[in-house]
Amino acid sequence: MSLEPIIIVHGGAWAIPDSLADGSVRGVQVAAKAGYDVLRIGRSAVDAVEVAIMSMEDDPVFDAGVGSVLNADGEVEMDAVIMNGSNLKSGAVACVQNIKNPISLARAVMEKTDHTLIVGKGANRFAQEVGAVVLPTDQLVTKTARKEWEELMKFRTTVTTLFSQRYPPTDHVNQGHDTVGVVALDTQGNIAFGTSTGGITAKRPGRVGDSPIIGAGGYADNMTGGVSTTGHGESIAKVCLASHINHLMERGMDPQTASETALSFMAVRVQGSGGVVVLNNCGNPGKYFTTERMAWAWIKDDILHYGLNPGEDFSENVH
Ligand code: ASP
């Protein structure tokens, strides 16, 4: 039996400035359409997730691939993950540099190795083995990322004081930064998710956030549904946000209520903010964020829904 496919996409939950607002909304729409076209011709949820994430990794507006933010040393270090809900196989890379599309490398980890996560130099060596597209770092760094890094570092005395000045422990609102994520359900009823990020500006070199960690940065299981998360990585990891949502859906909660319940729990329990996009295995979507803004889009039955500010839900026909 062939099901109606659906794809849902986010472009990061944080205080997105007006200068990036239109670009972020456009970027998630383009990504959702690219992934939806893949699903409509009967290809897999994993293919759709990879295509949609690549579209946002190639878009300099987002903190993933080209446009990744810079760590305290002024370098790019990216994390990405993908998971196949039909067999719970997953693959992830962390702290990779010079890779054009970390999501494709994560997929290669899932499909070509017995591992779930490969980091740093080992991941770059693996990239060579599988022929991943490699770029000189300066082609991944945008003027915006460099400027933001320079501004932050101007006030830096130590990374610790920098972090506590800009991101007081009880206020993580600005810390999420245009990470991208996708969940898809294909015509065969298979669910997949992917998340890709450059992390947070001026992070310690070697810092890995929630994104490549299964259960935190996302989860996919055909038995329940799929989730991709964004926001303050350390908070998300502490509450295993994606698993939390999946468990709520397993107990019968709908995706929207599960998203709101889990993010409220994270706010109360660890004072963290963020956002999620969710599908259950019946093809119902949910999305929610506790930051100022999150660009999101989903498509089903050829209708595109999208928004950026709380409460927004615009729609239009895509064909
Ligand atoms: N969760 C990501 C991280 O902490 C950041 C984000 O979602 O924007 O690395």
C-alpha cells in the first residue's frame, strides 16, 4: 500500500535577526520542496532527508555546511546525523572540517561502516575513503560568520567569561544558531530524520553539541515517528529531547502536544530553550519552539505550510 508522503524541515531555533528572516524562510521552503519531490517519485525517506539537508548545507544563510559558525579558534567544526527508522540504523560525524555536505558523510557512516559516530581526523580520513566532496575551509566560511566571530572575540578575555557574558546560564535564547533538520515519511511508511550544524559561535574547539547524538539531536523509529531538534545543545542533551518526544508519542500523545510538553519540560528542568519538528507514523506533523523564532516548513498533499514567528502558519500550493 502506498501512503501519502510528508516532509517537515527546520532552519534553527534562536533569536533570528530580521536580516536573516526572509532568507531562512526561503531556505526551509526550498529544502522542503526538494525533499518532497524525492518522496513523490517513490524514493526513500532517507534519500529525501539527505537531499533536503544538503540544500540547507549549501545555503549560506544556515549554520550548517557553507555558513557554519566559527569556534573560538576561528575554525569551522561541523556535526551531522542521519537515522533510518525502518531498522534504527544511524550514522553521524562530529567536529569535521572541510567537508561540503556533512550529512552525506553521516549517511556513509550509517551505510558503509559498523559504527554510529566518527569524529575529527578519523572522519576526515573516512571522507577521503568514500570520496566525499572536500572544500578548503575558507569556502565554508561566510562574511557573516567571520564578522560575528570577530565581534565576539573582541570582547573575549577567556572563552569561559565570553560564554558567561553572552550566554548567561539561565538564558540560552541566543545560543541556538540556524542548525538545520528534517524528518520525512515515505510512501512505504518509512521514517527518517537528519540534523546538521556548525554548532554555536566561539564554542570550545572539540565541543560537540546535541546534534549528532541519537536521542538528543533527533530520533526516527517507524513504530512511533521522527524528531529533529535545534537550540541550546547542552540542554537538549541533558533531557534527551528527541527520545523524550518519541516516548510521549509511543504513549499515544499527538506530535504537537508531545513537542510542547517536552520543550516545556526542558525549560523548567534545565532552563534551556530550543525547537523541534516532528512526525508521527500516521503522517501527522508537529512543530514548536521556545526561542523567539524558528523557520519551519512542511509539505503534504502538495500543500506547503511555513512560518517563522510564534503562531504563524501560512500555506500555499506547491504544484
Ligand atoms: N543544537 C546546536 C548545538 O548546540 C545549535 C542549534 O541548534 O542551533 O550545537
